[in-house]
Amino acid sequence: MERIVILTGAGISAESGLATFRASDGLWEAHRVEDVATPEGFARDPALVQRFYNDRRQRAAEVAPNAAHLALAKLQRDYPGEVLIVTQNVDALHEAAGAEVLHMHGSLDGALCAACGHRWPAPMKMQVGEPCPACGAPAGRPDIVWFGEMPYHMEEIFARLSRCSYFVAIGTSGNVYPAAGFVQEADAAGAHTLELNLEASTSASHFAEARQGRATELVPPWVEEMLAEARR
Ligand code: OAD
């Protein structure tokens, strides 16, 4: 049986209207990454960090999945083999399109207690000192994996990479590990590796094949190719 592992990044949500991380000015929605995506940044200025993710949560609630999200959901539904979708994105657009995904960098819809580790659905606006419903500590934070923290689902993802036949990375710049190293893992397992991205990513040279363009233009035809190949 064929097994496909797909890794998505901010580029797949760009055409839905969500900003990517690495714009040409190196800033992320006018903030330094260290200020809004590290535990140290949160300790220094929790109000800034909560406001930053509150704004992103609000924005993510206003947008809809695009043709690339919908095509991946179709592949997952109709492909006769296994299709694992792993996303670095914290929006819920894959789910809104009808797909099941592993969120390796967490989710804007989740809250996490920094004191006891309890998780619960995040309110649209999280406050500084948001109380944990389990232990009562005023330690609620967005359930987002920040720099210096361990991404989620790593064991399962590496197990699936080690026996996949196709690995496809979509809309990711290849700058952030461990995701940027998935291609080498899949390559070592003998998988065909394909990058679908607006431009050649930092890890493009590790892929057997690369196609450049917008996700909404590249992903639907690739999904049709995979479904046609499976029918042959
Ligand atoms: P980046 O912003 O680093 O990269 C987005 C990639 O998508 C770039 O290579 C763009 O060229 C490409 N792109 C932009 N628009 C596109 C489109 N319409 N179609 C196809 N590709 C397009 O985002 P990520 O690689 O996802 O981590 O960033 C990885 C991680 O860095 C994020 O998950 C986040 C960030 O720090 C955490 O928050 C922990």
C-alpha cells in the first residue's frame, strides 16, 4: 500500500489571507519573532504576546480554506493508501476543509496551562493571567509551540516518515527544524520527495522534484495526478 506524508506551512494559507512568517522585512506582523514566539518573550511581556495571538485568532476565524486545503482533504478522503497531513500552521483551515491533520506547532484554538500542562479550548480573547480550569493557576497561554520548545507528535511523525512512499512539502520555507529535516528522513526511507512552493525553499536541494507556483495552482493538479495514478 502506498503511504503519503504531506507537510504544510504558512504558504498554503497565504491565499486564504493569512500572512506568512518570513516576509522580506524579516518581521512577523511587525514583531520580532523572539518577542512573540518564545517562552522568554511571554515571560517578559505577556500582554503583548496574548494580544498578538488574540489578533491572529480573530483573523483566522474570518478566513476560509482555499483550493489547496480542499484538494488535500479530497486526497485524504479518496486515496486508496494512507495520507498523513502534518502542518506547522496554527490555523484550522485544513480541518475546515474536511481534513484530519497533526498540528506539530500547536493551535490557535487551544489554551495550555504553563503550570500543570492542562489543555482546553482557548477563548477568542485570552487575558494575562488566564485561569487554568484544572488547577486554577493564572497561567493560561496559547497552546502554540514556541522556539526552544518541543514540537508535538514527533514520535508518530518520524515513524510515518520512515515508511512513507511519497513525501510532499507545501508552502514552507524550510527554515525551522525539525520540520525542515523531514525530507531527508523520507529520502532515507526511499520515498519520492516533492516540494510545492512559491519559490525554491532553503531545503529545495534535498527534494527529488520541485514545482514552483501558488499552492492553489499547484496542489489541485498534483492531487488529481495522485488519484489518477492510484486508479491505474
Ligand atoms: P514561512 O513564512 O517561513 O514560509 C512560507 C513559504 O511559503 C515561503 O517559502 C513562501 O515562498 C511560500 N509561499 C508564500 N505564498 C505562497 C503561496 N501562495 N503558495 C505556495 N507557497 C507560498 O512559513 P513556514 O515555513 O510555515 O513556527 O514557517 C515555519 C515556522 O516558522 C512556523 O510554523 C512558525 C514560524 O516561526 C512557530 O510558530 C513555532
